Amino acid sequence: MRRNNLQTVLLSILLIVCLFCACSPGITGVATESGKAVTAPDGALLSEPSFVDFPVTRVHYERLSEQGQQAYRMIYNAVFSHPVKIAVPPVTLEELKVVVTALKDDNPHLLCLKNQFSYQQNGGTSYFIPKYTCSAPECEKRTEALLAAARDLRASTDALPDAYEKELFIHDLICESVEYTEADDSTNAYGALVGKKAVCEGYAYAAKLVCDMARVPCCVLRGTVVSADGAEEGHMWNAARLGGAWYHLDLTWDDPVSERENNVQHAYFNVPTAMVEADHKDFILPEGLTFGTSDAETYYRREKLVCAEDNWRDTVERTLSDVLQNGGGSAEFRFDSLDTLNDAVYDLFDAGGVYSLEIPAEKIALGDVTYSPDERTLVLRIFISAA
């Protein structure tokens, strides 16, 4: 709507921000005018609320223009008190959309903002008009519960020796405890860590929050994923920094929907861009970040589970023996080529070679070994029960 008079031009534009991710349902709404006070222009510095006592990795803030960074600071500094309007520097609607996306992706502890806002220009002043998920007191309670759950998880990483072990613990525990499903709050960290139900946003935000607390720098990435049947949809995952380089981390795709216990996998744990591009695309890597090009920090390389033509049998024997010693469970391996993966599957399962491995064969019951190969990731998963 546009109204003209002799003194001012008022332009109000409603923006529905769906943040490019098909994991969350569409959001609608209409902003309304209010006579309440507007927050004063501010934002010279970023001011953390008292409950943020950990370093927050803000890679998306760093990508913004100077005006965008100021708008980011002004919104962040004011929004926890739930004002009706927040004055921001003169920015366009598209610029403000990028700012709000960066704000949400950098700060998973910021629970109160909906994926919807209004933008208003009144003369030379621009306003961000937020929509809130709940009242300020309720948001404060929910934030306390979220941070308590995140700190409990982080505390379990304190004794671990390095960033890799901390990240692996966080990855596995979130995947083990969270059910992939749409529910209230499934698109935020609260849904994942408190409600234990989440979709891709919830997984990504939860991982970022706990990794930040554990001093493992982590950020959120957005893009498109391609399923095995060729279907495409919007998606969110993470990148984590180890040894000075960044690697892709996708908890959602490492948490397969299955009733089987011990079903967490690691095909998307610390993989370089070249390895994730087979099914993740249209993502923009934040400027200024160096992404690793080797597989040195992947689960399979670190755990000595990479299988080549000349060593796969020894690797499988050693690992399955350990699984049996622990009473059964699962093991996973990454092969260096599709040919080697196919040869191993034929040898082990089509030809029955799994029962001739040099492990306590009498402990393997016929029919209690199942397997799942993935030609895209070159990962073979074996589930085995002790007799």
C-alpha cells in the first residue's frame, strides 16, 4: 500500500521469510501498526545478553555489508526485549532479508523470531517489524531450558581430548536422541534439544549451538539436496572448523529414519566440499572461510575405516571382531571406489564370505547379518548380532 501526502511517503511491505528450506512449513501473517515506542537507532557494538557466556561463531555476519552489519547489530541488541519496531539503517527489502537470515543462522539461541517480518520505510527511516513466536516471559523460559539442555550436552565433552572427539560426541548424541519429524519447534534448537523432535533446521541449529559452547567453531549452511530418486528440496546442514579448515557436517542425513538401534551413521561427518557435492548443491560457502580439500578429518579416515582393494578384508575382519566382542551392533566402512565396494558386497554377502572371515565364526548366527551399501557415499554398513 502506498499513500502520498505533502510531508511524508509511507511505504509498508510485508515479507514472508521462509528461509529457503523445505524442512519447515510455510508461514503467513499480516503486520499491524502500533503506537508503542520504537527502539532508538543504535548498534555501534554487538551487545550479548547475559546468558550468552560462550563464543558465538558469526560467519554470516562477516559476509554482510557495513550497512547490513549495523542493521544486524541493531536488531540483535534490541530483539530480546520484544519491541514492536526496531529502527535500522536505510537498507532495501532484499538486504534486510539477508540480514535476518544471517541473524537467525548465526544465533540459534535467538528463539523468539518467526520466519516472518514486515519492513517499513517512513521518510528516511527504515524499520524492522518482527513477529514473535511467543511472549517475552515465555521466550525467556524457553531460552533457559534450551541453554540448560545444551550445556548438559556440552559438559559431557569437557574431558574429550580434541575438537574432533567433541564434535563426534555432539553429532552422535543429537542423532541418537532426536527423532526426525515435524512438530512444534521442530525447526529450531529448542525442538531438537528439549523436545527431541526436529527437522533439518532443528538439527543444524542444535549442532551449531552445542559446538559453539564446546569451542568447536560451527556455522549453518543452506542449499538443496538431491535424494536417491532424484527429488530435490531445500535443506540446512552445518560446517565445522578443525585444524584451521572447515568441513561439511550433516546430522540430518546421518540420522536415517529407522527403528533399528545403533543406526547413527557418519557418511556426512567432516567431509570436504568435493565429497558432499554429489547430493548437496546450490549452497554458498561463506566468504573468507577455508574449506578443507582432503578427507583427513572424516570419521572413516580418523577411525581407520577406509577400505581399499588391498586392505578391505583386514579392515572388515578387525572391526566386526570388535563389534562381536561388544555383544553385536553395527559397523560402517567407506570404500575408495565403487568397484571395490561392489566387490566387497559380492564377496561378503552374495558369496557368503562374511561367514569365512577370521573372526569367531561360531558367534555369528546365520541370518543375523544384514548390510546396506550406498553407492553415492561409497559407504557400507553392516549390522551383526552375536549368537
